[in-house]
Amino acid sequence: MYPMSKPLIIRGGTIIDGRARAKPTRADILVVKGRIQKIGKPIRASGATVLDAKGALVTPGFIDVHAHSDIPALQDSSAQGRVFDGVTTELSGTCGLSLFPLTGATAPSRRKGLSKHGLACDWTTAADYFDVVTSYGTAINRGFFVGHGTVRASVVGYEGRRATIKEIDHMAGLLSESFEQGAFGLSSGLCYPPGCFAGRREMTALCKVAAEFGRPYVTHMRSEGQSALSAIRETLGYGRATGVPIQISHLKIAGRGNWWKFDRVMALIDAAKADGVDVAADRYPYLASQTGLATLFPDWLMDGGAEKALARLTRPSTRRKLMAYIRRTHRRKDLWGTIQIARAKGRAEAFEGMTVQDAADHMGLPPQDALFEILIASKMNCSAIYFNMSEDHLVQIYKRRDVMVGSDSCSRSLTGPTAEGQPHPRTFGTFARFLSHYVIKKKLLPLPAAIAKITSQSAKRFGITDRGHIKQGLRADLAIFDPATLRDNATFEKPFQLSSGMRHLLVNGVAVLKNGKETGKRPGVVLRA
Ligand SMILES: [Zn+2]
């Protein structure tokens, strides 16, 4: 499973070992057979490869707890953007979207959708999918959550209705199977179809299964803006009812008109924790989100899938209803200038990189009509970047002990099949930005505490026992970087930019980055919970 490699010495670096109060220490590290064998100074071993770490920090490799690399894991084994950002492990299958289990009535259409990416997807279960990822090879370690949306699609399809008791039992069975095969937790995306059609009975039953396995419930909540307070109450309610550990994905309050709810949300989380609910969260270090353009609208638009939504969008009465909804939920005059088209399929591709306002000016239409045109031209296949968050909230969120860092993006490279569209800059710059901007420059946290957040704390949260610390006997996932030159370079305008400052990166004891250059090695493995 793990590749054989020559002994390796990391010489002369300053080690921050992953503990929140670690004292930075100058020492060498000896790596043998993928594991940390010795920490001390100076270390000599004949025949060992030596990596120079003078002037650099040596930390555990970073763990991205919120990734969407389910498809890229089968398209691009290099994970180039991640590697330059210091990430050695990522957890995908978030927001309710995993690529397993693929069964039931919707499986054929989902397979067809995936085949558009040139993927022959003949797998059904988690175990099958893990085998396919493994056979494809990977530079970094990858773990996966099982997505509630995928499980629901397999059993209920995309109909906008509650599940029956029998269907819930069926879902629970698929969930158990995924957990037995190593899925790290149950993820949900309750603002997206088909997750948005699930009621509390269904979610409680499924959280109970996760609790029995000791795996967390990782949730993109039903609302992060308009209905954020009821959404957080719902989420914490699952923790109270079932004992499942709760992981709130990309914690935020979206929309200036909703920012006042932030303190209430934090107070509700703290009250639940005081009552013994195990709650944690993650966040990316940016003030804009990226998601489907259609999420601007209420759930009923997508009932029955994209085809039905497109038909609805052609009706003037429906358009009027949708616009009234937007006016109610987004009370800001400059709204259309704060929404940037990220990725649009088909005829709408020309609008990538423009705001809805830009596109409207371009088409000579009022913005709301331009929005409908883009959705129709892209067949609802359009994502957008929403500039809607508060810097002050971000600072408060990162200061919390229970918050980790997750990029909420897929691993991509500057070339190949993943080099397309206009992704959010978090795709390339999350960890370099967190450390260089928020920790080193703004001094939000002491450096060892910040390193702990992105290494040991994340590993502990998801039950990854042999990574996340620099300690004898653990897997040698190591990031060696120069804190003075570490920088994120990806921007909203030009997202395809690698981070700089990463000198070496070791995954299972093998350098995937050496002296700032990719080695072409693929030592990563699929992690199983
Ligand atoms: Zn999400």
C-alpha cells in the first residue's frame, strides 16, 4: 500500500510539532519507511537523502477538512494546488455530495453525468470508489465523507418530498455500509437538492447511525443567512437528540442584512457545548462564498431536477415570484454587483468572471432578466461567487478553539482537466493565506496554535490517529516552508496561481515537493476511518 522509500533526513529546520503550545525547536528529523523514526540533532544515517530545512519551519502537513475533490481524485493525481499550499491530507464528500453510494433509480443518470468528465464510473459502494481512487494514484492522502444528498438520491431520487419510514431505513442501511467501509462521517447540504427536501425525522434517524459509529455529522446547514438562526437550532438539535458530534461546515453569516445574527449563532453553539453537545466548525479565509447561482432561489424551483426548473423559469408568473423572493431575502441595492459568475456551462460560458450586473449591461437587460438568461443558457449549470461576509466575523471565528480550516474547494492544477472555469481562489490559496495573512501578518493567533488548528486538531476531530503531529512513529506527512515568503497568490480575478514559500512537502515519507519543485511522486493513500 505504501511505497518503499530511502531513509530521509530533514536537516536544520525549526520544528513546530502540532501541539497548540509547542515551543519551536531546532532539530533534525529522520524518516524511515514512511514514518518519523527519530527527532534530534544532529542525526546521521548512511545512505539517507538529506533535505535542507535551514531557515525553514517544519510542521505536520496541513489537513484540509472540507474539500470537494471527489471528481478531481479521478482526473488529476498531482493535486498541484494543494501540494503548493502545504496540504498532505484532504477530506472530500462534503456538503452532502459524495460519489458513493451510487445505486437506485438515479444511478444511471448520475453515471451519465460523470461520464461527461471522461470517467467510466462503474462503482457502487464506498469501497469500490476508494479502490478506483487508489488505482488512479494520488500525491496526497484523501479521505471521504458519505453525502446525505447522494444517499437520498439513491433511494428517493430528486423529488421534493419527505422520505417514508421504509426509505429512511434503506438510507440508514446504505449509510452503515459506507461507514463500515471507511467513510469519515455523514455530510449534508440541506440548502441543495435533494438534501433540502429532507425533514427532521430523516436527518435525526441518519445522525443516529453516525452517532452509533462515532462519526461526525458534517453539515452545510439549511441556511447561512436569511434563516440562519433556525438552521443552527436544527443542527444543534441533531447533536442533542442523537449525541452525534456536529461539524458545521464553512461557518459564516451570509448577507450584510443578516450579520446581526452572528452573536446569536455563537451563543447558541456555546450553549449547546455547555450542555455537552460536541460541536466544532471549519472556515475558509475569504469573505466571499462560491456556490450554485440557483441557490439564490427557494427550494421549490429545483423540485424534480434541473429540467423541471428550466421549464418553470420560462413562465413570467414564476419569474415574478422568484424576484419577489430575492427582494425579500437580499435587501441591498448593489446586490447584482456582488455576485460574480464563476463557472457557466454552454452558451453562458462567455459570462464567466463577470458580475451579474456586468452581464446585464453586456446583454442590455435588467439584472434579474440577465440572471434568468444565464441560468437558462447554462441549463442551471452555473456557479457564482458571492461577496457577502464580514471580516470581523472571520476573525472571531478563527479565534475560536473549535474551528479548523477547510478550503471548500476541489484540488486543481494549472494544467490538465481541472484547469478550467473561474474557481474561487481558496482552491489554491487557503492555507498559505490563513498562515501568512491572518497568523503571521495580522497575528490573530500564536503560530503554534494556528499550526495545531490545521494539523493535530483536524486529525483528532476526524479520528486520524497516525498523522497531525511530528512525533516518533507517526506517518511522515511534513510541510517545510519559509514563513517569510509563504504567500497565497490566487485572486478572484486570477485564481489559477499556486501559493509560494513551500520548500518541501512530504506525504508518507516521500517528497512530492522538493526545493519548491514537484517530484512527480504519488505516495498518497485513501484514508479509511
Ligand atoms: Zn457547502
